[in-house]
Amino acid sequence: DADVTQTPRNRITKTGKRIMLECSQTKGHDRMYWYRQDPGLGLQLIYYSFDVKDINKGEISDGYSVSRQAQAKFSLSLESAIPNQTALYFCATSDLNSNQPQHFGDGTRLSIL
Amino acid sequence: DQQVKQNSPSLSVQEGRISILNCDYTNSMFDYFLWYKKYPAEGPTFLISISSIKDKNEDGRFTVFLNKSAKHLSLHIVPSQPGDSAVYFCAASAPEGNTDKLIFGTGTRLQVFP
């Protein structure tokens, strides 16, 4: 979905480095999410935010932090990357109304050596 | 514990025939279900959804059926086309205050061959 942009698309880094993945959206949605996908597994929720002042932990938040800089921007940080954080990361957005589908970016493939 | 299960990791169907993708869930509190399609190097794209108050929802070639007593839903694609070849994820959500967290299945890779 071109309305949800993730940068970078690919990143290779070393253990212990700090990494930031960025997500921006032009859909005007209030809600934003970060997911992680591992091979053979579904998407797991890391963090989500319902507005600029709201941050919530998902299923697997340990080792991650987020920042909601504006309605349109939601970044995910790995303070000290470790190899088992190697995965595909997706950002998503949804409208404020309940039961609205989430719209995903094209993902960031992160490899930690 | 996997609350949403897609037990078939892959499915191969001939073009023009019906594709049936299945999904089972364990949490009886789930009240909204979605199917997403994912092509390589792209994010998941919303396909179709169904509320727990319904047992069927149709959109063109795609129909989702929900059997609440069996905690089972299925996605039917008729007729299947080569462009439908992708990974399909089932997802479910439960009302938890103001949240709308989705729980995803592990996906089924559909291949439609000529």
C-alpha cells in the first residue's frame, strides 16, 4: 500500500547496534502498528498507538521501543540489536472506527549479524 | 498457544477451479475476522472480512464463510486465477476495551497453475 511507507526496505547490521525503522502514512489514520513476521509464522504485534499521546505494548515488545512523532509517523527502535530480531517488520495503519481493516506498508527486511 | 491456526501451509489449484483456504480459531471472544493476501516483497493487503453476527460475506470471486460453533472460517475463491497465487493470512480480533489487535494465522501459500 503506497500510502504507508517504510524506510529502509532492507537493512543489514551488527549485533549491539541501535536501529530505527521508520513508518509514515498519508492515509490520515489515527491508529498505527508495528508487526514482526518470522519465517513460517504469522504477524506478531510489537507495539501499537491510537494517537500521538498513546503507546501500547503488543505481544512481543521486549527489546523494542517506539515513538509516535506525529499522527503520520511511527518509528520502531531496537536499542541493542540481537540476531534473533532478524525478521521482516511491517507497519500498519487503521481508521479510528472499530473493525476497520489495517493497511500495511511493504515491510523492512532486517538482518542482524 | 496459537489462537488462530491455518493448518495447511500450501495449496495448489488449477486455474478456473475453486480454491478453499481454511482457518480455525480457539478464542470464542473473537468477533471479527479478516483475510489478507500477501505477494512477495509486499505488505499484506486486505481482502475480505466478516463479523461474527454473519455466517457469509461475498465480494466478487471471494466468499468468506464463518461457522462459529466449529470456530472455523474458510475463504473460497471462484474461479481461481494465476494472479491469486500468494500467501493468504487469516486474522481475528476480539473486543478489548478500545483495542482492535489482530491475531494472525501462519498463512497458506496458494499456487494457481494454468
